[in-house]
Amino acid sequence: MQMCPKCSWNNFDTARFCANCGEPLRGLLGQGDVLQGRYRVLKVLGCGGMGAVYYAEDLRLNNRPVAVKENFDTSPESAAQFRVEAELLATLRHPNLPQVFDYFTEPRTGKQYLVMDYIAGEDLEDIVQKRGPLDERTALRIMMQVFDAVEYLHRQNPPIIHRDIKPSNIKVQPDGTAVLVDFGIAKRYRPGAETVGAAAAVTPGYSPPEQYGQGITDQRSDIYALGATLYFALTGHAPPEAIERVTHGDKLVPPSRFNPRLSPHIEQAILKAMSIRPIDRFFSVTEFKRALLTPTTRRPTPAYQPTPPPSPSPTPRRSRRPQPSPSRYQLETAGETAGCFMTLAELLFWIAILWAIFGGCRGCVVIAVGFVLALLMGWFLGGWTGLALVLSVVVPLLWLQKLLYSLGKRSGVTV
């Protein structure tokens, strides 16, 4: 019998699809199978491209619940690597890591198995899908525990690279403790050695570019996966696959587009951790943690406000003498004109008296008065031009009057 990877339904070995849900079958263990005469398999916890994880019970320890990790790769190279790595993982002790306490190879199938503590609780992927993106405080509280676990792995000699950090591999227990599970593709770091076999497995969106194909992975590969997992926890969106970012241009959407309340220093730390080139990422988990927990001291950029143009300085003006008000000016002008006419009238009066005393005729008086008035009007209306025009008209008239006067005197007519 074989269980369905989705619903754990037991199906015949010859079946290709689950009789209960229709899911394609993967040739997994059957429900109730017992491994090593000790571990009875009950259901499927998860299944990927390189292996599966089962929920089982330890028959030797009062049916203690355990998790059994199955590795699908049965090649000799994978078997040799599994043996070395399993021995190393069995020595690890950390509150945020499950304890590996047994490992073996099944003689009948050649598949390798790791037996570790079963961690109860929801995984981070389910939590985000049910509740939506987490707030910064909750996400960091969970992820800081995972950071501590990865930092512990990297401090081993030689360092251990997990290579499969993702939301579904982070279990959050009811008391809030976060545990990084699934050591199926973890391996020791050997500088310059290429990643082969099961350790070359990838998870789209969370595995870095160097983990595809025959690349060289190191601690910075886990840092990329940590940044991608935190990206998902804060946005609710899985990041794009790393190989697509390499081949089609970097299409990583900044997390603040999905979560505008995200702090700038956290966003910058995530983007740096998820850089395509390993050299551009944080060198260590400690450095990554420091960037997340240390807000930038840079002051926020104030909103743009246009600067008003400077007011032009007043142009200095020459002081002018105060001008009289129009009403006063008109009164003064009228008074001066009246005074001139009064003086002229007085002058004409005395001319007339002198003319009468000395025997002048009345016609000559009229002509003299008219001559003076004409000169005065020409001066007021046209200035020197008006005065010249009056003279050019009046003088010929005076000459004509004198001529007529002489002719009249000769003929005995008095003008």
C-alpha cells in the first residue's frame, strides 16, 4: 500500500492516483508500515521533490510521536553523504531545532531515513495563509528564533548549511516557540565543493540562484532563504523564483508595496539578504539580525514643498519734494491768475487816465487796451509761439488803423 501525499489515504501499490482526492501518487510508505521494527508510520506530514516526512510513533518508547524524514535519492553517493551528515546532525542540541536521534537505510528499498522529534503546532506558511501578513513584531519574534537556530548551525565546525529554509519548515508551537525542522538536505560546508545530490534540491522562491544546478553554496545561501521567508511573513506573497530573477531581470517587488507600514530599515535588510549575487548579501546571520533590529538613524525625508521665490528688494528712489495737494494747487494757481489780471486791469486803468489827460482819443484807448489783452491771451495759450502769432496779426491791424485814421483826418472825418 502507499499513502496519498495530500490526504494520507491508503491506496494500492499499482494505483497512479489517489482514490480519495485524485492526487498523483508518489510511491510513499503505506499507513501502518513499520520501519526497523520500531517506527510505525501513521500519516504524511509533507512531501517534496527529494523526500517526504511522516508522522510516526516509536513503539519502543510508549508510542512516542516522532517525525521520520525519507530521502528518495538511493544513489551510492547520496547514501555515503547521508551517513556522514546524519552522524553530525545527531550531535546537535538547540531549543529551536528538533533533535535527530536515529538514522538508518532500509535494505529493501535503499532509501535513507532520519528520525527526529515531532514538533506540534502550525507551520508559518499556514499561519500567514489563514491570518494574512504578520505585523513586524510578531514576524520578528518568530524569525529571530529561526535566526538563532541557523546561526547555531553555521557556528559548527565545519558549518552546517540547512539549504531548505522556507515557511512550511518553520513550526510555531502553542507556547510561541519556533522550531526549524526538516534536515533532509542539510550538509556540511566544504569551501569550493559543488552542491550535488539531494543537497542540490531547490524550493522555488526561497532557494538562492547558486543552489540551482552545480553551484557552490555556503552560509549566504541560508541568508537568502531567511530573507525570502521573512518577505513572505510580512507581505503574504511568495517571492519570485531566483532563477527567473537571473534570467529575466530582477523582478523582486519591494515588500513595502504589499505592506506600506513596513519599516524602511527592515525592508532594506530583506532586499540586501535577497541579493542575486552572494557577495552583495550579509556575510553572516549575526549581521542580518543586527540590520533588522537596528533602526536607521537617518531622518525621514520631509515632504517636498516648493520654496517661495525671494521677495525683490525695494529699489531705492530719489527723494522728491512733497507735492501740494491738487485742491491747494488749483487754488494757488487761480489766485495767481486773478492777481495778474488785477494788476493788468490797474495798469490799463492808469493808461486810460493818462491818455485822457494828455488829449488822446477814445479809439486809441480801445486799440491800446485790445492790444494788451491780445498779447496777454497769446502768452497764456501758446507761450512765445502764441505771442509771436498775436504780434504778426495785431501789428498789421494797428498799421491799418493808423492809415484809416490819417485818411479820415484829411477828409475831415473823426474816428
